Amino acid sequence: MMAHDAPCRERPMLTFRQLFDPQSSTYTYLLADKSGDAVLIDPVFEQVRRDAALIGELGLTLRWTIETHVHADHVTGAWMLKQRLGSQIALSTHSGAEGADRYVEPGDRITFGPRYLTVRATPGHTNGCVTYVLDDESVAFTGDCLLVRGCGRTDFQEGDSRTLYQAIHQQIFTLPAECLLYPAHDYRGIPCTSVAEERRFNPRIGGDLSETDFVGYMSNLNLPHPKQIDVAVPANLACGKPAVSTLAQNDPTWAPLAFTFAGFWEVQPHWVEEHLNDVLVVDVREPDEFDGPLGHIRGALLAPLGGLATEASGIPKDKPIVTVCRAGGRSAQAINILQKAGFTDVANLAGGMLRWRADGLSVEGGRQ
């Protein structure tokens, strides 16, 4: 799970996050208006839990998942997010996909709050490739059509080099020079580019390169086919709906848990107090804290974080474990340690002992 810091910023009245799937080198983009309405561009199936956690933590409502094209290197998370969050799916009319809630044409708008993305047709990599342009033309999401100092391949999925050349020049290079371009993929860790940069520096299609030059360049790439193409394309033609339902995604069911964007499960204090006999509370604070002013939870096992890795083998595995510390930071680290030691049903106590005491829940010791 990765997120790039540089473009992870707030634009005026707009929340913007660029997320990354390292397996397929795919960028996923989250945009939200100040109203909380959000849109997610090019979600990845394996990252649905991560994306849903971020959307939940930011208090957003996901209105749309939208695709720049039918991907050949990963399966979209659109269908799964629709089941989890109630979002709708949109992609090009010319994609050939089934199961979307909306099929877009050039000039259509995808709205989120009062903001919107305008659809521009940019075929050539596939027939259904589109570029989404933010309403003020400050940002565009180019999918696989135009990459950072590159472009999408044209040797499969209805690819056509001449069509791609015309699409880039007519639909992307006509945007304002300062317009930032965010691609669907990058393999060198470069988060974005601009219209001006690509017009000048793109070695395939920038500068004075003609359409004939471009066709010759693309004809001699000799790239291997994507490893996931036989799985990804059929799945994406169904908007990511699996042949067998995997809605649960192996989510634990022993408690009403919430998955955090940091990558671990959390459980709320009131549920823990009501189910103390059904879980093992592992307190990873130091002994003086355990017996200090905050007190400790009844029946909690003291296992300071510093020695947890070596002591983990002695912790019973007959019950799910809830880790706890002062505020929730060390106990989150403890989850990783316990998982490496073979524990599967582990969750962090949300807010730690500070939250427990603030909620007025019972403690042993401490200041009453």
C-alpha cells in the first residue's frame, strides 16, 4: 500500500489523493468536493479495502468509480466498491464492458457535488480509452493514453497508432500548457507531468515528431504481453464482478471491526467491554503505565511492546486478541508483531486507554 506525498494535497475546495498499487504499478485517484461527494478513478481490486478505509476515514461519500479504459494488467475494484459503498460505475460507451451504471460519451460530465470531470475520447490504446478533465482544466487524468514521457501501447486490444497520435494531439495537447496530467501507470515513481512538458519532452510524440515518426516508433517496441491480460480483460469487461462472490474478502467476523487506512483492524471500546470474556486483551504498555493513573482493563495480559516478539509464543491463541496501549500507536505496532508470530484474529483498541477512560468504561487500578 503506497501513497505519494507530493501530489497528496488539498486544492481549493477539493480533496485529492493519488494512490498506488505496486503489483501493477497502477495509480488510483480520489477526488472529493468540500460537500464530501467523491469520485474514484481506476480502482484496483486488491486495493478495495485500502480505498474504502480512506474514504471512510475522510468522511466522504463515494458517488462514482470511473475507468479510463478496460485494463489489461489488473482487475478493477469498481464492482466490489459498488457492493461495499453503494457507488455507481461509469466507463466509455465504446469499452465493450457490461454491468456499468453509466456509459459515457465525449462531452459528458461526471459530477461530484458542484464539481465535475468532463469526458474526452482518447482512443488508440483501446477503443474505449477516455481522458477525464477537471472542470477548471487544471488537471486531467489520461489513463494509458498518455503516460509520463510515454504513451499506451497499440499492439493489442484494438490498438491503433495513428488513432492514438491524433487523440493525444487533439484532445490532450490542446489543454492549457500548465494543466497537470496524471496517468494510470508509471514504472519509475513519477507521479505526474504537464501538457507543456509532454509537448516538449515526450520522446514518442512530443516536439516535432510527426504521425509517421510515431507509427514507426510504436511498430518497433516489441513489448511482452501483460502478465494478467487473460484474467484482467475478461474480468474488466464485467466491471470487476467475480465469477464467484467474494464480497467478504476474508474479512474477520469475530467483531464489528473497521479497517484503517494504515492497514490494520480496529475495534471500538464499548464492544470490547461487553465481550471481555470472549477476547484476550493484550496491553503493550510498560508495567508502570499498566499500574499507573489510567489503570488497565480487567483481565488484560501485560506484554510490553519491546519484548512482545520474543514473548508472543507464550500468548494463548484460543481467543481473538485486542491490543491496547495509551493512545493506540504502540498497540497498532503490536498487531504486526503478533501477525508475524502467527496470530490471525487481532485488532487494535480504537483510541487506547485514553479513549477507554474518556468513554467512562470500567478499569482496574488507576485514578477513579
